[in-house]
Amino acid sequence: MKALVIDDERLARSELRRLLRAHPEIEIVGEAANATQAEEKIKSLQPELIFLDVQMPGRTGFELLAELVDAPRVIFTTAYDQYALKAFDFGALDYLLKPIEPVRLARALARLVAGGVDPGRATPAPSDTLGENDQVFLKDGERCWLVRVSDIRLLESEGNYARVYFAGNRPLIPRTLQSLESRLDP
Amino acid sequence: MTDQTQPPRPPAAYWWCQVGGWGGILLVNISTSQGFVTPSWRLASGYVVLSVFGILLTHGFRAYLLRHGWIDLPIRRLLPRVVTTNFLLAIILVAIVVLYFVAVPPSGHAYTARTRVAVVATLAIFIFNDFIILTLWSGIYFGVAFSQRQRRMEIERYQAQTALAEAELRGLKSQLNPHFFFNCLNSLRALVVENPVRAQEAITQLAAILRYHLQSGERALVPLAEELETVEQYLALELIRFEDRLTIERVLDPCALPFLVPPLALQTLVENAIKYGVSRDVGEGAIHLSARLTGRTGHPERSAAESKDPAELPGSVIYSERFPETPRDPSTSPPAALGMTERSVLEISVRNTGSLYAASGQSTGLGLTNLRTRLRLLFGARASCELREAEPGWVEARLILPVETGVAAVTPFGGTSFRSPDVSSSLRS
């Protein structure tokens, strides 16, 4: 499984690389030190998994993820962002606290397997359309969600924005309804 | 307190006491004079003049003593001033009344004494009477003022204690920057493999910072040199994290190092500079540290010129190397010997690349608020901490601390002999 490590600190990236040596099924295809670099590398390297630091210079990890059109699977890494993590729907999100415990890393990777992706098998590059089992990352102000497409009940257009209705939440995201429609599996 | 130009408006109770007291004296004067002299409206009007001018003069006295801070004088200095003033006021008051009676002589007046001795004796008695009345006035006034001040001070002390406890609690939360500690520990895990010697060093530095943070509550003030030691350890660790993304420059006047600062004051500013400056910059970031004494009389430009000499002070110099070899002895070298005046201040500046606007959105402002509270408790209005955009792309946090005899400890490092003024006494001054 191709993975990209995104962290602004070189030592943090090399530490994660070292920890991932115990997991040969994960192939690190590249590193990025900020959100802009990460965007480019995600586009060019097409990783299936990204390890994403929350606190980064420029745009934060959340901001990056919310702007990604086609997000790979994400495991967040963070030192101490209790406020940021509170904003999350924990169940859907994998995150690792730095310094990273090898056991927790193993557990997070195992969950990926259980989630339907076999990290050992070469998976086809993610297609441009979202199936009903795919997950999307939504961000509205300080709140973030990782939502399964099948859980979304309604999409409502509000000018250049779209309101997404799911499980009692209705965040407003900066996408037009047309752009969302083109991404969804007809 | 001493430099206020307009005395505060007196409370209503003050006016009731003035009118009541002098009105009472008027009634006593009129009623007692019945027996000695023929009652007349002219005589009564003289007594009215006495009471009215009594109010005016004592009110003027009040304004004067407030403006000159007599309330804060110790009794042994206050007493002679009050007695002298009361005596002078008594003479003025008698002079006014005598002049009035000369201008408006009471009909059938009883001032029959024509001999010089009798006139002097009569005047002396009048002066003595008024002096007693004025002494009574002063007694009541200062009695009330003292008890009010006592109560106010007690309330202030409790408020200060509460605020201090709150600040301590908040301080523990905000100052022990968990984001830094965990990130640092994470970097250390990688460094242990990459560069074990540097990793060992870093672990010791981290321990020292942790210890300094935990002990910061024990002392109200520490020498700047000691605070800088922690700041340097902290910066060394941040350099491990940021590597070549962070450059640091220091311009430190060695004369400033022995002076006292609240613990973690500079550390808070430097942490903020990292947090909102370098760690937000995608490119490289810089931090400029400077500390100097300003407003000295003796050799005001000497240290500034010295510090600016680039050959003598390269950007990465360690402050301890700059410290004079022979530490000054506090007993032989008081601040005055360093050219200090009452207006001397310790000016500490922390500049970082970044913009104030970009930082303000994400800031809780807790660190700075906390620091300002501590400064107010320790120094009142004499210390300040400002955050401003010094020039485009540079944010400056400037800390101004008073430098005074009581606070100046001229002990260089890890001093056990410096005097830490206790908080309660500095609150009062």
C-alpha cells in the first residue's frame, strides 16, 4: 500500500519511517513538509494512505484534507491538539499521538484492513467517482467529519456552497452542487 | 498617588461632616456669646464668616494634603506637618474674622480691651481655640482616611492573592506548553537513533526546562540571566525541531543580566514568537532577542554601542560569555553606581517573523494575558508588555520592567543572594 508522510518536521518524518519498517506492507512513496507540497505529491504519487500532521505551517492538516478533491485514507498524527480532536467525529477517524506508540500504529493499520482495504494487495488507483462505501472528509469552520457517502441523506445548494445533511449534522462546504454531482456515482 | 493634579471628589459623608461640624461650632459660638456680649446679627454674622471660612480653609487643606500624598506619610513625618498647618490655618482664620469685625463692627461690641497685652491675649485665645477645632478636624479626617485606606489595602491584598492564585493555576496550564513537550519528545525518539550525543544533551535540556517551569511558582522574580538560560535551552530544543528553518539573533546588554524579571516572562514571549511566527511560516523564520537598560545617566550610550558592535557580538553568541568576569558585588555596586535613575527601565524585546493579524485569529491570548496580570501584581503600572507589528513582516513583543533599588539584584548566575521583594510589599508601593 502506497503511503505519503506529511509532517513539517524532518525528525518526525524519519521517526515515522522508522516505525513503519515493522510494517512491510506499507510502502512509503514520499514525504511532504507542508500542505502545498502534500497536494502536489498526492496528485503525482497517488498514495492510498497519508499520514497527516495536524499542526503545520501555512495550512493545517484539516484544511488540506477539506480541500482535497479525492482524499486517500488518512491517519492523523498530532502532538497535542485536544481542541482540534474534540471537533472530530472520533469513530470515523484514525489518529496517532506523538510520540507514536508502535502498538497503536499497528492497531491503526489493522483497522485499515478491517475497513475493507487490504494493505498487502495492490489496490487499483482510486477512481474519480465516489461509491456509496467511500468516505468523504467534510469541514465547516472548526468542526470536521469523515462521512460515508451512503450516510448522506441530502445535498442542498446554497450559492457556491453546498449543505450536506447526515446524521443530524448539516455542515456547509465550499463546493458547488454541480461539482459534487459530477463526483458522485450515478 | 502623589502626582495627581485633581484631588478626588469627596463623598457626601465628607460634606455632611463639614457642614455638621462647622454648623455645630456656629451654634455653640452664638449660644455661648449670649452671656458675654450683647447679641446682635452683626456678631452672629461674624461667626457665620468663621464657620464658612473654616469649611473653605479645611477643604483647601484637604486638597493640598491629598495632592502631596500626606495620607501615605508615616505618623512621625505627618504629625509636625499637620500641627504646623493647623497653626497657620488658625492664624489665617482669626485674621479673617478680625478683619471682618473691623469692617463690620458689631453694635455694642464687648471688645473693650484696649491695652496691647489684652489684645494679644485675646487673639492668642482665639487662635488657640481655632487651633483646637482644626486639630479636631484633622484627627477626624485622618482617622477616617486611615481606616478607609486600611480597609482598601486589605481588600486589595485579598484581590491580589486571589488573582495570584488564579494566575498560578492558569500559568501551570498555559505555560507548560504540551504541544512543545510532545513534539519535542517525538523528535527526540528519532534523534536517539540519528545523533545519540545530541539526543542526550536534548534530554538534559528538556529536564532543565521542566524543572524551571515547575519551580517558577516559588519565586516572584529571578535574574534575567537565569531566565535566559532556560530560554536558550528551549531555543536549542526548538532548533532540533525546526533545524535550518529557524535562525536566532541575540543582542544582550551584559549590564541588564543581573536585573530581576518575573520567571517565565521572557520564556512566554519567546514561545509565542515560535508558536505564531516560525511554526506558521512555510519558509524560514527568525527570532531576534534583545535586552537592555534604558534611561541611565552615567554612561547611557556605552552599553548600546557595545552591544551593537558586530565583531564583539556575533549573532549566535551565548550570553554567558558576554558577562563581565568579575561579577559586581551588590553591596559595592548599587544600581546608582551603574548610572541608574528612577526612570531607568529594563527593556526586553522579542521579535519574530510573521504578522500580528495572521496570529490574532488563532491566539487564545492566554499566555500574554497571564503575563500582564503577573506584571500588574508585581509592579502596578510601572511595567508593561506590548505586542505590535514593528515593521511589515515582523511582530515585536516588548516588555518594560522597572529597575529600582529594591528589585535590583546584582548577582550574576543562579544567585542565592539576590533579594526577591515579597509580592505583598511591592503591591503596596
